[in-house]
Amino acid sequence: MSLSPDIPPSLDLAPIGNCAISALVDRRGKFVWACAPRIDGDPVFSALMDGDAPEHGFWSIELENLVEVSQAYLNNTPVLRTVLTARDGAAVEILDFAPRHMKHSRTYRPLAFARIVRPLSGSPRIRVRLRPAADWGARQAECTSGSNHIRYRCTDVTLRLTTDCPVSHILEERVFRLEGPHAFFLGPDEGYDQEVGPGVSAALDRTVAYWKDWVRTLYIPLDYQEAVIRAAITLKLCAYEETGAIVAAMTTSVPEFPESGRNWDYRFCWIRDAYYTVRALNRLGAVDILENYLVYLRNLVDNSAGGHVQPVYGVGLEPGIGERIVTSVDGYRGMKPVRVGNQAHEHLQHDVYGQIVLPLVQSFYDQRLLRPGSLDDFHALEGVGDRAFAMHDQTDAGLWEFRTIARVHTYSSVMCWAACDRLSKAADNLRLDDRAAFWRDRATTIRTRIEAEAYLPEEGRFGASFGGTELDASLLQLVDLGFLAADDPRQVATFDAIERDLKKGPYLFRYVEPDDFGEPETAFNFCTFWFIEALHQNGRDEEAREIFEQMLSRRTHAGLLSEDISLGDSQLWGNYPQTYSLVGIINCAILLSRSWTDVR
């Protein structure tokens, strides 16, 4: 790909990571976003949020007289390969990764990034610029150096670069001829206990082997394999393995559309987003992520003790993730505000009770799990069910997290019904007949209330809230949750109304009524995938495939999607990479693919 002299901030970025730390790398191999010591921490690379020409907050390896770039992942891994070519044909290769492999009988996933740069042809001249940020991009991190390392004092972590490249080249940002490979290991402030070149190369080989082996364990559809594998790898990168949390996205404050003010911090664990994530990965057989997330959920259940559950928590189970605005960076493409934290932790969103119960119930059935569900687990989960029953007809902020609108949202109530329904089925499986009858009765009570309060007999469809006529795309989930059959006339009428009012071109809006910030202007990618699923359920597979393939064509060069997409130019907006959107790729690919038996 030929490049102009400057690249404006863009979401055409490639993530690397190891389930402890992650970074976003631009098309030229520049690190523009990474937080440490956790994904929800202070950014050590903040350039994505700091205008067209940031002075710090990045890590670049620049080729003199650059004219062409190519970039792709090594097959079935999150190891990124960037090739830079100069005007005279000189070329270099950059390999970027976060080490992840077995070491001393456990998974080695340090808070570290590794880079290898190699000459490919000619006499390339390069410059390495490593400028970590501190205090939310307000200043460049202070540094000290030794004979083969540089220490960077960031806000919450001190990072140490160990390299076989001359340290003065990096400190002085000197242009030099690359006559052989150089390795860089930016990690904890501790000595690197081996030769850095061979050590980083060995870590690369082991990391590649780890990811290839992991992908081999997945059950993937016949069609759309590349898209599914890339989505699955990236969803795994959004997991914070230490606790089992799964973040909604790697970034904060990328607006839903230009100058909208809809700039949110998604670097936390939403119960809803994580539910959809583990459900999609479970379809692929990725039981490792499910098991780890169930640990996170069981801790939340214990902490709630049958009481209120927040919709979102920190990756370390922190309930307090207060929202504030920082002014030390300009914002994505100069669009403020830049928010840190999320007010949604204060919201009432009653769908979370169903989204806790549904994944945990699997532990009472799945014989693959190292730690199957116990009777004690079931009784603890009943406390969540009690809360679901108590809240099923109470107002909340809904799954779209309205900040000034409170209603009894149909989706929230259906999720509360699902919590009671699944508890009854789990009790049956555990042969707890009295508890099965108890939860079955509660599920029936909630169903009766929903059918009385959310159904609009004059239109033959459901509304998005009790007593309301408004629509939102979450009503498509009534089939997926088992509340209605796809051919139920009430669901058919609901689908028809959604198609008529929320579909704009090939895309689907969450809703179209004005909210706290006015009228939405971009489509929500996950909702478009819901619509594709609904088309399939209605026997309209040709239309479903056409829209699905349009959505695949809108992915970044890394094979990923953000949260939102604009109608006119199909430009991506919202935080990136968005787990919801990647879940949609997996779910729709499985539904629309040919069967493996078709190739017999």
C-alpha cells in the first residue's frame, strides 16, 4: 500500500496482546494506544487520542524515504508483520507481539511488548522513536538509561526497554543503517535474564506456536473461516486472564459519530457484553475463556449476596469506576470529551441478572469443565434469580444505558424471565424438583406480565417498554432467548416493524428516537448482525448473506470492526475493537455457512 506523508488518526489499527496487556498498532507499525499496568489504566501510548502530530505517546520504527507499506498478521496469531519499503527498494520487516506461551508449567504473559526489526533488501536506514506518555498523555515519561536498557517512568508503572540496538540510537532518535536484526523487549522494570536477540526470537516462536495450537482447538464453520478466526483471537485478547474479566473494547472516547459527545470509556467488564462474548466463543468450543469468566461471575455473585448487581465492573472486580473528563489529550481526531471511567456503574440495568444466570447455568451441564457447578453454586445463583424476579417490572436505564430515560424495558424483563426459566431447567437437571417448580412458576409470572404490558394488540407486535410504542433492536433477541418462536405472529410483526423503522440501507439502528444526546446518526454494528440472524430465522438467507458480506467488507485491514458505522461513507466510529461486533461476525458466520458435510 502506497502512503501519503502523514496518516490522520484512524481506527484502521491492528491489536496485539497476550490477555494481560494489549496495544493498537497503525498501518506503519507505530504503537498509538496501550495502557498499563492494566487495560483500564493510564495510557503509556496515547497518540490515538492526541491529534494529528502528537509529540509523545507512541513507539515508531521509521524507514527513511518510505513509499510503501504492507501489513498482516502471521497466520492464526495476533503477531503482526509490517513491511516498510523505501523509494530505492530498501525494505525492513517489523514483527510485533506480546509474549504468551508456557513457561515453568504455567502461562507466561508478561506486561511486555516485543519487537523484532530485520533488513529485507538494500541498505535501509531507520529511526526508532520510543516516547511513552505519563499523566494521561500530559507529558513524556521520564527516562534513565544503562548500557543496554532504558527505563521509562510512566504514571502507574515503570517500563524497561532491553535491546541489542545501540541505546544511544534510541535516546537520540538517530537515523542509522539497519545492517542486521535488532530485538526490543519493553516490559517490567527488571533485568532480562538472557541474550535479548535470541530470547525475543525464541519468545516469538513459542508465541506463534501457542496461538496456532489454540486456534486448532476451535470448531469453526466451513465458510468465513478467516473472519471467524480473527474475531475469536481478538475476543481472547479482550480477556483479562488474571481475573476472568472481558472488556467491551480496548479504547476509550472514540465518538459514536463526529462531534456527538457520545464518547465513552469501554475498557471495563460489562456483564452484558461478556455474556454475548462467551456465548459466541462457546459456539466455537473455546471453553478456556468461558471457564475463566465463570470464576469472575461467581465472585460477583458472592459479592452481591443476592442484592444489586452493577451492569459494569472494573477488570479487577472493582465496583467504583467513577467517570471523569481529562483535558490532557485532544481526543480522537480532536473530538472531545475524553472520558475515563464510566457512569454506567451507577445505573440500574436489570437485564444483568439474566446475563449472570445464563452462562453460569452451563456449569451444571457441561462435563468438559474442570470446575463443574455444585449445589452450593446453584443455591448462590438462586439469589440472583430472586433479584431478577423482584426487578422484572421495575424501571431501569435499559441495555442502551440511557442517562436520563427510565422505563420498564422489555429486553430487561425478558432477561429476568430467562434467569428464572434457566434456573428451573438447571434445577430439573440437578433433580431438585421443588426448586424447578418454584422457578418455573416465577418464569410464568414474568412471561404473563410481559405479554400483558409490552404487547401492542392493535399492531400485533411488542414495544420496547411496558406501555410504550417505541421500537429498539433488542426485541430481535426474543427469539434467541427462547421467549418467542421466530414464526410466532407476534414476533413476525415485531420483526416487520423493526425492518421498516430501524433499517437504514443495509444497517440497523439501535433505535431512532432522540435520547439524552439527540438523534442517533450511526448504525450499531451488533444490531445489524442481530438483523442478519433474524433474516436467517425468517428463511431469507440470500438477503442475510448479502448484508453479512457487506459488513465483512467494512472491516479494517486487521479484519475487525468498531461499535458503529456511518450511513453515507460506511466509516467506522465508536470504540475499537468492539467485542459486540466481533461476536456478530462469529454468530452470523456459523448460521450462514455451508455444513462441513457439503464437502464430503
